Amino acid sequence: MNMPNIKKSVLGLLDRVYTVNSMMISGKTYFVAATHAQGKCLLFSPPDWELSTIWENPGGTMGIVPLSSNPGGFLAVQNFFPFFKSEKACIVYAEAKRNKKLQWNVRKILNLPFVHRISLVNIEQAQYLIASTICGGKEFQDDWSKPGTVYAIKIPSNINEKWESFPIIKGISKNHGLFKGTLNKKQVLLISGSEGVFLLNIPYTQKQTWTYECLIEKEISDIFLYDIDNDGKKEIIAIEPFHGDIFNIYKLINGKWQSIYMKKINMGHSLWCGKIMGKLSILIGNRMGEKELMLLQHINDKPLRFKSMIIDKDVGPTQLKVMRQRKNLLILSANNHSNEVALYEVRG
């Protein structure tokens, strides 16, 4: 089985880079990256990925999500610092204004202590920000006695109006996984933490109630929903426990999610599933040990087996953004250990 040819480019260096994403501005794709330390958020502009700065401080950025309703604008977490010094964490809105060059207006939208993961969903004609706190407060670093909450925040049509949040799931600690996808043709979010994996059903209308159920009752860190064995039914792909050393694949069998594949990893932190060169594939980023970016490609269904390839090591990826560009696949990686904003191009 031939593994793909992958070319690496370092777009820029950023101390303890943590989060990456792509966004559209004036019909062109830009990359954005930010640190979870005190420091910058950077923009990389096409076609040569020229570097510029969106903000200098404060940093503490756990996530960035572009607003589809306002191209050139994105929401981000700020003030979430290692290790869980996040009482002043908040959501900010950044908007690009084009003059001769892009200029950015960044302002705080909402104070939300310990906010850690964010995503966007559409309900009818409105957009909602889903924001999850990793805990409800801390007396010391390893204090997990106060669980976190998942909030829905309706984004007003006029960004300058007040943003109001309301809780939709209470009692989730160490929330690290937040995945948006579809299951049984319904728009859903998977949310994971110490208490397990929760399926959040996105309402069809704004008047409907938000509902959820627990699918797996064990501590899960990062999660993905994908049909990795190509049988037409999606599996839950997981890293466990929190910042864990186990990679697990769960399949719904006789009404219960059961493990069908397990692999040892080393502080797994980033996760993606999809097709690479036409093959069912999984990307895993480890922050300890070899600190590698690893590729698993499906070779057999029963038993489920994969061939592995180390794409890079001594990098410690914390987040990945995977995009298709013509015939090639682009993997944008926040290489936290090596301080690299890296682009891996899978050719062909």
C-alpha cells in the first residue's frame, strides 16, 4: 500500500501556537493562527501566505470560528491561559476592513469564564454560537469539583447589539471535544468530557427545545464522527481520557456504542478523519513522546486495521484544519511544541 507524498512548509513561527483555521475574505482563502500564551493572532494571505498581525495581545486563544453570515469576520476565545488560568476568558469578534490593506477591528462580545471550545450552528435564518466551559471555577489547577456548562448564544443580526447566552447542557467537566456533523440526516453536535460523550440535537426551529443524550459514559477528550469502515454508518472516533493516551473507535452495535479498534498514543490532542488520496484516513496529533503528526489509512474491515505513517515529529500538533485545493489536500497544523504554523500539502 503506497502512502501519500507530503510536502511541509513552515508559514510562520508563533510561540506556543495553539489554534488554526481558514476563512474567506473577498472570495479568497486566508489562514489564521493564534497562541494560547500571551501573544499574537496571525493572518496568512494568499497567494504566497504573506504574514500580518490581527492582534498583538492578550492571546489565550483556544479556538477561532469564521462567521459565514459575515465573511471577513470571526469569533475567538481569548484569555484562556495555561494552566487553566481562565477566570477572565471571553469571546471576541474580529472583523476585517479593507483599505489599501486589511485592517482589523477586535472587540469583546461576552465574558465567559473558562470558555474552552466554540462552534457555530444555523437554525432557520439565525446563527448560534455554541460555547462550552471546561469547568465552573477552580481553587487550584487540579480542582475539577465545579463542572462546566454548554451555552447557546444567538448571534444578533446587528453585531453591535447585546449577545445573550443560555445554558443547554450543565454538568460537563474537562470538556475538550466539540464536533459538528450529521447523524441519521440530522444536524448534531458531539460534546465530550469527564462524564462521557453527549449528542446535542440542533433544533429545526428557534422555538424548539434543545435536547441531548449521553452516548458513551466514560471520560473522552477529542472526538470525530465519521464512517471509517465504509459500511454506510458513522463511527465515533475518540481520544481518551482527557489529554489521553488511548485512541479508540466506537461502533453502534445492538443499540450500544462498543469499541472495535484501540491504539496506544501519547497525549493525543488533535484529530481529523476523511479521505486522503481516496483512502479512508485518520490524522492524530500527539503532544508527548515523539510529539508526532500521525496518519492512519484503512486497509481492512474485519478486523479493522490501518497502516500508519509519521508525517512529522517533534512538533506536538494541538489543532488541525484540513482543506481541499484542486487535486491536493492541505493540512494546516498548529505545531505547539515547535512553535510552527505549518502547512502539509498532500499531492495528487
